[in-house]
Amino acid sequence: MFFNRTSFSISPFNGFNPSKPSKPSKLFNPFNPFHRTIHADLAPAPQPFRAPSRLACMVAAAIIATSLPLASITEAKTFRWASQGDVLTMDPHAQNEGLNNAISDHVYEPLLNRGKTMAIEPCLALSWTQINPTTTRFKLRDKVTFHDGTPFTADDVVFSITRAGEKTSNFGAYMQGIKEAKKVDNLTVDIITNGPAPTLLDQLTEIRVMSRAWATKYNVTRPQDFKNKEETFAARNANGTGAFILRAREPDVKTVLVANSNWWGKRDSNVTEVVYTPIKQDATRISALISGEIDLVLDPPVQDVGSLKANPALKVVEGNENRTIFLAMDQGRNELQYSNVKGKNPFKDVRVRQAMLLTVDINAIQKTVMRGLSLPTMSMIAPQVRGYSKDLEKRPAVDTAKAKKLMADAGYPNGFEVTLDCPNNRYINDERICTAIAGMLSKIDIKIKLNSMPRVTYFPKIQNIDSSFHLYGWGVPTFDSLYTLQSVIRTKTSGGDGEQNYSGYSNPKVDALIDQLKTEADLAKRATITREALLIHQADVGHIPLHHQIIPWAMRKNVTVVHRADNRVFAKWAMVN
């Protein structure tokens, strides 16, 4: 057996007040290609874990047994899923990272969310109205409670939006243009922006709402400073309004969630318990799936996908993610760290970056490392993202001879040494990609020292800009190019600008175009601005794009889930038969 399936005791919560699902409502988002008539269907949040007595365990079990939103308790199902890395934190504003957000989405909810087809739908906000060009009014859902039984009100929305904008938050990209949130009454909030905010609704799908009272009680009114290894109560405990409640959090062991019987939403699922288990080793993870210890593996090794598809007890669903994998080079420091070059920085010379671009063979990576499960690219945004165009894919052919000449012209005829920082449990085949790149760059005498590490170590290192050269991946939850351009490419200043620009790339022309994009509402003009900015960035070789991920999910035949382009598993839509 690969892990212990013993259940943990449950912290009981107060009250049972199920609300009826809201009626269908027609919503139009001019930036939403999936506009349709929709039903609002969402969920509540988690409870701090305490080691209880045996009597408390029995009482808690009785509470859940008598209030599960299923036809009978015999239908209750545990959904067990795994991937190679663990959740970084339970603080919903501390780390803007894919798996972290996927787990948070079970426990915490935003004002708006994305449904099964990625369409924007009501969540904690039932409706919204544009009062003027800089004010949007949101009517909140009534009779919603947090997992500890306290009511959800406008005060919690104002608090959460303010919290997401704090310096220790990693969610600055979603705060773009937001000046403040103001309470109108207990169920009405105005969000005021610095100017027209064409992506406001997209941004709000990722700002999750916390209880102000709970955060105050446990001294977590400010987000956890994850990159500096701060420990807070919110890092291992949670209290939201979502469909599942946090029962237990054991870092690097498991995270257990249980169904919230007081959830206001409609549950298309028979899952009453979720157990997420990080399993680092590929062989162990797949063996657990084959043996039935795990119901779903989020990231099966690409070399095993064929055999998994052939296994009659399993099935594989796949599609391309809205995530781009790329290389980032330190162009900010005058002297390159973790290198044998002293007194200067070769990555500041565009000829060196051009040489690297001409040497990295993305088609070879697709064939030999990714086994065909990637979309080679020259674009920093994926095809699903607004602003993408095919002419961004024009990449020069691999040309080692030309690359060597560029290196010599830049003053590095014998190359140089540098460390490549790489996660080994975050992206699909991440460490193998880095190993392949090290071999390719050796052809132009760039000698790579590979420094691979787990994601829990990798992200603080990169976020502290303690790297000369690293592999990174960037998904786009807003499905708009501004998210990538502002976060990864724009010069770092404030208000979300350059929040994830760990390479120090900077071009004033690109910055000016990105700033135009922040307030431009016309889709055609936005596409033109995006294309121009990305073409300049390409000419600068600001980053080296590699591919867009194709994400296969492997699961037992009796499991049904909704596979989405953001690579997030939602238990509220899962069936285990």
C-alpha cells in the first residue's frame, strides 16, 4: 500500500441551513468566447484542524452522516487523487500557483468563477452592474455562511480584496487597476478601478474571499509571506464558503477535504471526501493508480501514457493547457550570479540570448522528452488566450554555427558556466527538459550546472530573484494576454507590474504598450497591441518560449471528471461509481 487511507477526525461546524440553487441567469461578458445561459452553482470553505477526543470524532462523524447532500449515506464516495508535488499553502492569497489554486477552489470562493466550459458565472456575487466607467456594483448572494457558521457579508469581500493587494500577497496580477472595494450595504459592494478595467471580471475569478472575523481572530489579516518561509495559521487551516471543508492538512503527506453540507450551490457529484496525496516518484504514482489506491493522477509521466490508455481498468483524458513553459535569463544584474563570468553579465547581451534561442531545439524536446505531448511554440501566450495569433509562432531554425558566431561576437568564443535552476515536481517532465537544454547549450560552450529541486524550495528561490537562469511555466487564468504581459514581461514597478518578472527584462516600448492594454476595451485594438508588444519582446529574446503543455489526466474507469484548460480538478463535478 502506498499511503495510509485512515480518515482523520473532523472539526464540527455550526448550523445547517442549505440554500436553494439560484435560477438560471443570462450574463454577457464581451471578452468571454464561451458566453451562454448559465446556472449559478458554487460552494463554501474549511475549518481549522484540531486533534479531538474520541467522543468529538463520533459527534463530527454523525454530523456529516446526517447532513450529506446525497440520496443516502451509502452513496458517499471518497475521491483520491495525486500528482508529483504538494500544495504549498492553504492561504488563498499567498501563492498564485496552479495546484495551490486548484485546492483553494474547493474551500474558498470568488465573487465570480468559471464553469465547466470556462465561462464566467456568478459565485458569491449574484449579479453586477457597471455604474460608471470606474465603478462596478456587485450584488452578493444571501444566506451564505463560512465553514465556521459565520455569515458571509460585504465586509468579507472588502477585506479580501484589500488583503489580496497587500505586499506579501502573490496575487498582484489580479489586482490590476483595482483602486478599492467599498461596502454599500451588507449584500452590496462597489469595486472602484483607476480607470476603465476591461479584464476586471476575469481578474475577480481568482480573488478568493476569506472571513474577516476569522482572519482577525487568528491574526492572519495579512497574507503569509511564503517566499520568506513565514508560518501562519492560514497556511495550514482554512475557513471559506466553498463546497468542501478542510479536514486535515499534512504537508508532503496528504490534504483531506470533506463535503460542506451547508453549501449554497448545486453539486454534480457523489464525492463526500477528497484526499489529495503528493507522490514524487513517477513509478510509485502510477503503481498506486493501477492498484486502485489512487483514483486519478493529474500528471502521468508522458512515457507511460500509451500503456495507461491500453489498460482496460483505466482511461486517459487530455487537452492543451493555457500554460506556456519558457526559459528566463537574468538580464537585470550587472554581474551574473552562479557563473564563472566576473564583472559582467553575458545575458544582458542580446547576441548571447539569440545564440541560445538558435541552439535550443524545441522540436527535439517535443519528440524525445515530451513524447509528442507538447505544442512547441515561439509565443509567450497559448492559443486559448485573447491576443494570441499564429504569426507569433515564427521561430528561427536551429543553427548552431550561427549561434557560435553570435557568442564570439559578444565576446564569449569559449562560452561560460552558469547554473540552471529547475523544479523537479511542478511541470510535466520539468527536470528532463532542463537536462535536455543543458545538453543543447553545451554545443555553444554554455556549460550548465543543473540545480533541480522540489517546488516548495524552487518557488521561494525564484521569487526572491535568487537565480541567474531558470525554467518557468505560466498559465493564464484570466484568458487575456494582459495577465502574461503585465506579470512576466513588464518592468517591475507596482500594482502587479512585473510581479513575476524574475528575469529583469525591461523595454520601455513594451511597457507603454502594456499600459495601453490595461484600459483598452476594444478587442481588435487589444489584439493589435498584444501582437506588437510580443513581437518586440521576441526580437529582444526577452525569454525563450519552449512549448504549451498538453495535460493528460489518467484515472480509473469508474471516475468521471471535467477536464479544463486550467488543469484544475474539481471534486464538485466528479463522480466515482
